[in-house]
Amino acid sequence: MSRSSKDYEIGRGRPPKATRWKKGKSANPGGRSSARPIGLLEMIDRLLLTSVKITRDGESKRVTALEAILEQLLPLYVRNQVFRALVETAAAEHGARRTAMKNATDSAGDILDILRRTYNRARQAQITQELAEIVGGAEALRG
């Protein structure tokens, strides 16, 4: 039995002849699939449209997975949105009160400044008048 040298050519991409796939054979006995691979979104769509059995208040019914998910999540979502609106309202009210108090504090400070100036002017006028009376009395005594 003579073997040609080609039967024993082994190397990269060339396994020994005895272990190579036979022509027309493949590793998958069913052959290559003719269906195209599905993408993630298509897989999710298929999963959401599968039928599931749910039981609520002792009553069982079959619905799609999408309907079952929505039935569970929708009430939670609505509750969360109402809570969020209430929290935002409370935060807005606190912000408005803080702004009003700051404005009132600023206005009170301005009024205090005006009253302080008015008081100082009146006191200064009183002192000036007393000095004028003292000087006038001294002039009358001298004169």
C-alpha cells in the first residue's frame, strides 16, 4: 500500500487526512440552518408576545407576556409619577417660602437702614440746635 506524500501534508489549516471531514459531510448532521439569525430586538418581540398564565383574585387567565408586565408595572409607574409630582410641589413651595423670607429680610434691612439714618439726622439736628443755643447764650452774656 503506497501512500502519496500529499496524504501526510500536515500544517496550518491541513489536519491529517484521516481526521478531515469527508466531502459532503458536516459537523451538524441536520445540515446548516437556512434561517437567518435573529437579532436582539426580534428576540425580545417574540418573548413579549408569548402567552403566559396569570392568576389575579383567584381567577386565572392567559395573556401575552407584554400585557402581564404592563399589568404589574403600570400601577407602580402611576404611583411613582404622583409621588414625584407631590415631592416637586413640596420642593417648589419650600423654594417659594425661602425666596419670600429672603426678600422680607432684605426689605427689613433696608427699612432699618432708613430708620437709622432718620434717627441719626434727628439726633444730629438736636445736637446742632443745642450747640447753637449754647453759643447764642454765650454771645448774649458777652455782649
